[in-house]
Amino acid sequence: MFDGFWDNVFRYPRYFITVLLGVFINTFAPLVPLLKRPITLIALLGLFVGSLVFVTLTLRAMLGLSTI
């Protein structure tokens, strides 16, 4: 009844990594042509850094970690 149980359980991490890589590749593949021009590269980097700062400040304020 449980002949291939552990083999099946150990397949799930590999499946998860494969799905995660597929999502990242399909998300960032359309952005690759935009990175060839310096203007759009700077704009995308600014958008990424701004989003990261926004999320960081929002989470700090929500969790009460520090006052700004």
C-alpha cells in the first residue's frame, strides 16, 4: 500500500522549484528587451527600489518596529 510513498513525497520539492522557476521566467522574460536601453533600465530599477522601500516602510509601520 505504501510502496512508493516516500518517492512521491520527495518529488514535491522538485515540482515546487520547477513551478516557481517557470513563474519567474514568464514574469521577467518580457522585461529583458527593456533592459537593453539605459533609460528604461534606470526607470525599472527606480520602480523596483521604490517598491521595495514602500513595502519595507509599510511593514515597519504596520508591525510597529520603529517610528519614522
